[in-house]
Amino acid sequence: MKITSCMQSGKSNNFYEVLSLRSENINNVRINDIKRAYRCMALQYHPDVCDDHSSKEESTKRFIELQKAYETLFDPILRENYDYQLSLRGSSIGR
């Protein structure tokens, strides 16, 4: 499991990517990894930390996306359902 430095511009539809968590197997991502990635990125994108008013709206959007990803992946039941849906999306790409 590897944590990348920052979220790419543009919206990701994968919560693991939103939190900049990279792994060959999502089952290798532990709760502590999710918590650490969220805290690191929340400090970077929290609207109250953003000094530049022109980027505050974008920062707020990213922070909301981070929160949604964290809440889903941190809860074991929500994560299991999300991972299942993610696997279905992955299997339909090749069709």
C-alpha cells in the first residue's frame, strides 16, 4: 500500500483514489491507512486552512469529497458494499 502526495485535479469516482491510496489489492488497505490519508489531506484541503479566496470553493468541494470517501471506507459495512460495487464496475469495463 502506498499513499501518494496529493489528489489530482479533477474529480475521481474511486474513493481510494480520492484519499490518494494506491494498492494492487484494496483488501491490503487498512483502517489506519485510511485514517492517516484522510487526516493528511484534510489538513491540506480544509476550507478554513485555505488562505486564497479564489481557490476556497475548489478546496471546499475537495474536502466534501474527502469526507464522503473517508466515511464510506472507514465504516466496515459501507466499505464492504462499496468494494463490491467497485468490483462490479471494474468487471463491466471490459464489456
